[in-house]
Amino acid sequence: MKISSYIKKYWYLYTIAIVCMITSVGLDMLSPRILKHIIDDVIVGGKVNLLTRFLVIILIIGAGRAIFNYLKELLFDSVSSKIGADVRRKLFNHVQSLSLDYFDKNNTGELMSRLKDDVDKVWSGVGFIGMLVIEVVIQVVLVLYSMFSLSPLLTLIPLIVMPIVAFIAIKMEKKLDNVYEEISEENAKLNLVAQENLAGVRTVKAFAREKFEITKFLSHNKRYYDLNMRQSKILIKYNPYFQFITRLLPVTVIVAGGFLVIRNDITLGTLGAFAEYANNIVWPMELIGWLFNDLASAAASTKRINKIMKEQPTVVSKEDAIPLDKASGEITFENVSFTVNETPILKNVSFHINPGKTLGIMGATGSGKTSVINLLQRFYETTEGTIKLDGINVKDLSLKDLRKNMSLVMQDVFLFSDTVNENVKMGKRSLITEQDVLNSIEKAQAAEFIEKMDEKYDTVIGERGVGLSGGQKQRISIARALSKDTPVLILDDSTSALDMETEHLIQKNLNELSDTTKIIIAHRISAVRNADEIIFLENGSIAERGTHESLLEKKGLYYDTFMAQYGEYLEATSVAV
């Protein structure tokens, strides 16, 4: 991301703004000239009749400056707002395009800092700060030119002073550069700690970790405070130099100019005008340290944004992708292996699901069940082997076509801070009708508790489904997947928080979806027992496969799981008989 490209995009607005700025500063340069004539012609020369004319000119200059200053600031604010919005939009779109492995390595707090704080600093850099930098340059050039036209000798004073000020400013900026980087990084960590704590507030309270979390937050807060104090100490150290030099400059000009007036080298009016110009060059010198400070901060923010923009998604669609509007739902895994950081997750997994059939996947935690789904949806790429949808390698399909043919109920249910209705539609207003929403909610056994809410389907359920039980959130998530009405339905441990009766009713409704291919990942036997085929994963490989009945006959891992879940019930039943 090159900021220069955005400036080129809006060059015409910048041009108009700079013309207004030059006009405003140019008018400002006329005021000391008028002051010179008032002193020389009216006060010293006694031409009182000219006073009214000069006062009218000063009034016109003041009005002109006000108008052009307004236009200048309006245009700079407008264009910087456009650039800030463009940068934030482009950054957000780029982040959305990145693959899941990027988010596995980078935390949310840091990304939030880049999207908000860093873009705001860039916004400021191309707006208010950038405007002041340009204005300082124009002001200094025109003031020096005006000074030189009045007295080349006196102009030597600001010409000697200005390099000294610039040297001090550059030295200060170098010291601040590293501090800005550390402040930004610590700000990201602070955001991360706060975000994680607030998102996991239930866990914090459940484990009585409030004191620990407060201590952790305060440690980062203290670090952030210390870094800002380091920044302040640098500014405090160098600002007195700027203050001293800028206060000394007008005094030196008046004293030196006084000698020239006494020697009749310049008039008293010339000295008055020169002193006014000296005051006009003071504020750019006073601002130079602050401007270097903010420009360095904006430059550091641009570097951090560019670091993200350089990241490329590891999973992308082919340019010549095979179109697939509506799949039949045939899924094939052929010798699929998946490795992360040299750690094997899946090893030589193969299975085939005909359209409309159901595959159950079981296995212990960490056996690779969810990885099967992640690879099927191309959240990650396979290390070896091939995955096919309707006989087409998923890598030959566009990500849009692949994923629009699948509905996923994730293990970690996420609901947005929106109404129940919108959470089920997931933004697809034009594709999902109100009746579709009602039907899917009915099938997910969610209608009963939603109807009891004050606003029913228009109830705002809050961030991550706050206010709902785990089972209620799962049912809304299932309704969301059903409303999408895709050829493939994937449920990743999606009924774990439901009671047996509700789970049974949902399973019954799912079995009626005869045209939908279903993949059910579960720990409960009850969730997969009616599947056309069940595979049992162990250490990333298929240890057992078959139907519910055939797997029980083998008396292997599946049987052991069945007995762990139903053994006591079967024992009690046999005793009763």
C-alpha cells in the first residue's frame, strides 16, 4: 500500500486545497507590508488620510484569509477522510481474504489496532498533519522571501536559526522512532488482553481469575504508561530548545534591526514589518518538533499496515476454476494427509459419500475430526491426496462455488450482535425468505424458546449469543445452516449441549433431508448411529469403519465408546429383566 497512490488519486482536491493555502498565506504576507506603510506614511509621515484606506485593506485581507483558510481545511479534511476510509476498507478486505492459517498465527488485538489506531494515524498524516507540514513549508518560503525583500542583512538571522531548529528536530525524531514502534506493539497487546478477557468473561468468573486478569492487564497498562512517559520525556527534553530559539528570534531581530534604523539603513516601518514576519516564522519553528513527532508516528503506522498488506492468502481460487453452481453432494477423500509444522494431523484418509447419504465421524479429542472438515472447505490445503466434490478436485473449484454448496455448523458457535432473524439469514436477505427462516428454526427445535422472547425473531441476542444457553445457541446455529439449504450439510459436534430428547428430534428432521449429503462429527453415539457409514479416527488415521451394527460386532474402539456411554444403562436393563 503506497500512500502516494492515494494522494495521486485525489490530486485535484489536494491541488485546490494547496492553492487555497498559498492564497491564504500570501494574503497573510501582505499584512506586515500594510503595517510598514501605516508606520512610515501615517505615523512618521503624517499622512493620516491614508489610514482609512489601509484599515479597509487589512479588513479585506482578514476576510480573504478566513475564506481561503476555511476552504483549505474543508478540502484537506474531506480528502483525508476519503483516503482514511479507502485505506481502512482496503485493509479490511485484505484481512478478509487471508487464509485461516494467518489468523492462527496473529492475534485479534493486534489486527484491531492496525484497523483502528494505525489507520487513524495515517488518516491524520495525509490530513491535518500533512496540511500543516505543507503550510509550514509555504509559510517559511514566503516569509523568507518577504524578509529578504525588506532587508537581506536581517534575513541572515532566521537563516542561521532555522538549520539549528531542523537539526534538533531530526535528532528528536530519531529518538522517538523506536518509542513509537514499541508503543504501537504494546497497544496491540493491551487490546488483546482486554478483548480476550471480555470475550471470555464467563470463564474468568467461573475460575475466579478476576485478580489474575486484572494483574495481567495492569502489567501491560503499566508498560504502555512507561512507554508514553518515555515519549513525553523526549519531547520535554527537546521542546525547551524550540521554545528558547523561537522566543529569542523576534528579540534578536528587533535589537539588530534597531541598530539599522539608527544608522538609517532601514525605516522604522521596515523594522515593524520585519518583526511581524519574524513572528510569522516563529510558529512553524515551534510546530516542527510536534510535526516530526506525528509524521514519524504516521510513517510507523504505514509500515505496520504494509506488513499486513504484504501477507498473501495460502488458499486461493484458480483463475480458470471449474464452475459448479449446484452440486449433487458426492464427496470423495483419496489418501488425504495433512501436516502442520511437521506434525501429522491426518494420515492417508480415504472415504466416499454418495449424494444424499450420511457419514458419521468419531474419535478422541485431537484425532483429526475437525481437520477433515477444514480441508473439505479448503480452510487449509492438503499436504497429500485429493478431495473431490461431484468428482471435481476442490482445488479446481472457486472458493465461492465450493463453500456456497456447503452449510457448516461449527463446534465453536458464533452468533453476531444482531436479531435472531438476521443471525439465521447471515446477511442473505435476498436469498432466504421469512418462511425459510421459520421452517429452519422449526426443524432445529428452536421455535419454542424464541417465541417466548420479548421481541421473538427480532430479539437482539448480543455478542456471541450472550443471554442464550449453550443449547439455544447451537439450535440457532443449526437453523442458520438449514436455512442456507445446500447440497452438503456439515455438523461438527453441533448437538453436544442439547438434551437427548431435543437431539433425537433434530436427528429425525435431519434424516428427512434425503437429498442432502450429511457429515456428522460427534462424540455421542446417538448422533451418528443412523449414518450410512461411520469412520472412527485415531491419531489422524481411520482405525475403524462401517455401520453402527457392524462396528459393534467388531468390539473395537467404537464398541468401547458405545459401552462407555450406554454400558450402565444396558446393565441396568438386563438386571431389571
